[in-house]
Amino acid sequence: MKKIITLVSTLFLFSCSSDKTTNSSNTEETMYFPPIGSTMWQTKSMSSLGWNQAGVQPLLDYLELKNSKSFIILQNGRIVIENYFHNHTAASNWYWASAGKTLTAAVTGIAEQEGFISINNKVSDYLGTGWTSIPLVKENLITNKHLLTMTSGLNDALGDAVAPANLQYVADAGTRWAYHNVYVKLQEVVSEATGQTWTNYFNTKLRDKIGMTGGDWIQNGGLSVYWSNTRSMARFGLLALNNGKWENEQVINENYFRNATSTSQNINLSYGYLWWLNGKTNYHLPQSQFQFLGSLIPSAPNDMYCALGKNDQKIYVIPSRKIVIIRMGDSADGTNLALSDFDEVLWEKISTVIN
């Protein structure tokens, strides 16, 4: 059973102030942030935005067909569409997979702004030497920033484990882009530098500040994977839309966040600090050294940046439209690491609605 939550049908549940629109006034609508510790969340009707209602059902049908569990569109922070499929509910948790890499990038930035780390410092400054199995002179080339940008130079063909035996040399840090789970060492860096567990620091410095309720880091094959409900993912997407700011608090340093969502190196132009970037002239994909020409998702806006996870977990952020889009679920078309043809077709259908 599909469900659409709109302003018209749920005003009595979710609205906590009058909804101003840019269609009827030259006054720009304010950004909305849902209250911390509350299930209330303002909504907005598609008619007030001038969106195409006729495109909604084909979009929902496609999402359901492609094994989706949830789907949300926010505009200026307000819910325009919220849907759940296949017995998934607003209270159900699901894994972020690699979309959760962006949580690690965010908390790394917080630790830097609090003076605990520098992203330009060597990883071994925090973890000690021998955290890899490569020669010390090569290990000492690897900085926290190399982990953020997937340019550690370590071998990405040895599986998911990040024990020293699996962290072997391929190239000098900064000279090769390869999608690698070694980024999780940043969680250890933050823990060592702050003297707190990763979970505790994450909860107090990020999760609780933006009201991401009910989530948890769960160990899976040696990696820590974040699980939450869909609205918690949407809250993080809203923080990202606002360059790390939640209402009046700059949770993540704005300059750091802008760098995180900009090209971070000259090998894969479509990659920031664990964020994927649309609208660039080339991109690399996980488990490939081939350079593809063109934009990551041609049918999506060029200014979009995204968190992409295995089996099509998605956070799409479009600053020019003040839109955040969330998709959780099983893989649309067989197992995949992050990006798939599903993104392109999905965006064709989303564009029919929002254009």
C-alpha cells in the first residue's frame, strides 16, 4: 500500500505555522527545520509549488516496482511527498550502507573544528605506525584527507576488511583514486583523538543536534554501518542542504562542508569528501580505474551532490531547488555498490514531477 503525505491531507497533524509560498508572493520562503524531539514536520502541497501532480503516480509505481522501502522529497525543509512500500513504515529502520560514509565525513569535520584533529595530518599521528602493512615511508604519506577523498593508494581489491594485512600498497597516497573501505579508519582517528567512543561522539555532536532519533551503528563484517528511519536520513540531508547549519547552529564548519561537497582531487572530479558530485566532466566508479566522461547522473541537476550506498540507498541534495530526496530499500536491479542505471531513470521520473 502506497501512502502520500501532503499538506492538504495532514495539515492537522504536521503543520505548526502557516505555509508561505513563493508562487503567491515575492517574499522568499524561510527554510524550515523540524523540531528536535518531536514527530511534527511541516508539509507543503505540490500545487503551491506548481509541480506536476500527474507525474506522481508513475514515479511511485516505479519506486515500488524497483524494491523501494521509502521515499521522501523535501522542499525548503518541508515534506512534499513521503511514501512507504512493502510493509516498511515511518518507524522502520534500514541501513544506509555507503551513504553513511557522509556521516563519517561530517563527524570528521566536527572533530577538526573542535581542535581534536587536522585532516592534513598523517593517520599514523592518531593510530600509531603499523596500521597498514605497507612500508613506513609510504604509510606516513597517508593523511586523513586521503581517506576522505579515496586517494590513500591502498589496494582496493582485497575485500572489505581493514586490518593491516588487508591494507597493502598500490600507489603513493594522492596519486590514485580507488573506492575503499579504509575510510572507516577515520572513525578510529576521531575516537583516539577525542578519547570517546565513535558512537558517543557521533551521537552528541551530530545525531542529537539535528534530532536523528532511533538510529544505531551496527557492526557488519568488521565495518560499522548506520541504520535509521527514513526521516532521520532526511534530517541529515536537510543539514547538508544548509551547508552544515541546523537552524541557528553551525553544526559542521561551513567551509569544511563546502569543501566536502566540491571536487577534492584531480583524478575523480565527481568526488568530494565521501560525497558524490553531479555535473562534472568525468567520474570513476567503485572497483574501476576507468575514467568515464560526462556527468554522473545526466538527468539530474548539475549542482546536485549525493550520498550513495549499496543496494540503492540515496540522499540527493539539490541546492538550486532547495530540495532533498531520500530513497531507502533493496537493490533496484540486483546488487550494486552505489551508483546504477536506476539513478538515471529515477531522475527522469522525478524531473517530470518537480519541473
